[in-house]
Amino acid sequence: MSREKIRLGIIYGGKSSEHEVSLRTALSIMKAVDANKYEITPIYVSLDGSWTMGDAVTGQLPDKIASLRLQDAAGNAERKDAQLVSTTRKASPFAIGEQVDVIFPVVHGPNGEDGTIQGLLELANLPYVGAGVMASAVGMDKWMMKTVFAQIGLPQVKYIGLLRSQWEKDREGSMDRIEEELGFPCFVKPANMGSSVGVNKAKNRDELAHALDIAAKFDRRLIVEEYVNARELEIGVLGNEELITSVVGEVIASKEFYDYEAKYKGAGTELSIPAIVPEYVTEKIAEIAKTAFLALDGSGLSRVDFFWDEKNDKLYINEVNTMPGFTPFSMYPMLFQAAGISYSELIDRLVQLGLERHEDKQRNIVDAEELE
């Protein structure tokens, strides 16, 4: 193989409810990269947690990959995933480094963007795209993320953190506290899920009980947030320590909120890119987004979500997504497309940022005798 090409491994799939989202993201990246720059190696993590590696994809994607329509992934993830690689063989995460130069992990949700895969890649000493262990873990756990944001004084809506065990032991007391401190309506979320999985809006106690039961199926840590009548605005951050931001986009959901169906299957949601907001709002969003990114020690990419209460002119940070999707409906690449950075160029930059971050880590002294 010519070493002029970067050997890019794409890890996708995973043991989470966002398996299908990861599949779509991986396919989008495979179809977008420049074959003159990269040799792609698909690395699939099945729903049962087993790893398989496909033959390197060079030049045009094989017909059975290129012809796979993204929406066909729904409902039969295992069979469709197999079509993303020509032939597969069992793969050890620690042997992957012998065949790739850098990893682009797009395993969404738990066991993917929560620091677990990042920790594995750190142990294997492999360069990879995106946030490291700490930023991924904190960015995934909404409760911990909100704690960090509160510490540095970023504006947030009021919220309550609740353990599943607390909810199960004292349902009425938990709802009394939520009703008293937050009121209705409110939003209930699992602390450690992405893509709006397990998120519900509760308008009364019955709906609150149902929403908490649903969220508790996904995580032992739950978050309940007050409702604000606000516009949903999002911005992309790109970089390691020197950061740039995209344009600001707006999500205009046709449903009660921007849920999984709306994010990944369209579902009537309208995206306004760029958002029609005053310049000072755009500037403030960019400033807060960079502050939040650096507070988490982010790297590579993040999409930062906000609420803007236009009537009262109040801006609240909602959350940071350290590994946003790259599907046709994904906000992050579209925000940078509007800022003048194409999808393929965005991938190029992210790969380089991953390599740079890895090189910088190699400067760390690991042997105390070197200090003498």
C-alpha cells in the first residue's frame, strides 16, 4: 500500500439503541472521503459486542455498499450492517493499530461516545478523531455536564438530578419535589443517552411518572429539566485548543420537541441554517460554546445546543454533543457547510486534529527517571 494515503479505520455499530444511527453515520463517511487521500477499513461492533474488520475499501465503494440506501438501515441493523463490509474477520481492538493510522469512532450512545471506546484506543495508543476519555464521559452524562457548567457559571435552565433507585423507592416524593421546584411541563431524560432516546415531555403527574419510568429503562441516573418557551439553536465547534465555530442553526420541530424520529428520519422538522437571530445572540452563542468545549477539555468536534427565550432575551446552554451524527439529517456538517467547510473537508480537518492531538500526548513524560 502506498503510504501517501492515510489508513483510516471507521469503528461503527455498537451495543446501544443508537446502533442504527452509527450505521448511517459510518456509511456517510465512507461515501464522502477522498479515495486519493484515504484507505478505509470498516470496523464493525455488533449488537452483541463482537468486533469484525472488513477488507480495506479503496477507490469507489463496492456496489453493495454504494447502493445501500440510508433509510434501509432501519429495522434490520445486523443484516444491513454486514453489507457495509465486503468480507469480515474477527478483530481484536489491540490488533487494529497494525492496519490503520487513525481511527474515526462513530459508535454513538453508551459504550461509544461516553469515553469507553476512547479509553480502549488510548490503551492501544491509537490516534482517533474526537474528544478524549474525560470530555466524552462528561459530555455524555448530562448530570455531570450540568455540574461542570454550573461551576464555571454558564446559564442553564433549572434541573433536578434523580437516581433510579430514588425514583423507585419514593415515587410520590420524587414527583412532589419535581412539581414544586420545576413545575409543569418539564422534560425527563436519561443522563447517559444521546439522540433524544428516552426523552419525554411531561405536562402532569401521570405523564411525569410515565416519563421517569421510560428514562429509568435506559440509565440509573435521570435528569428532569424545567420547560422554557424558547427557540432551539445549535452551533458547531471545530478544533483542539484553537477553535472555530460554524454558523448558528435553528431547529423548528413539528412535534413537542426535537426527538429521535425528527433528528434521524426527518419527521417534518424544519432546520433554519443560518438561524435568523440578532448578531449579538450569534456572538454570545459562539462565546459560550467555546467556553463549554474548553471546560470539558474537548477536542476535534462538538455540537453545542442552546435555548433562546426570545421574549425575555435569555440564553441557556442545553448540552454538548461530543460525537454528533453525520447522517443526511445531521445538523453539525450542515452548519459547517453553511460556514464554507464542505463535508469532505470537515472529515479531513477532523482526521488531522485527531493526529495532532495524539502527537501532543506523546510529549507527556511517563518515566519519572526522565525528570532527573
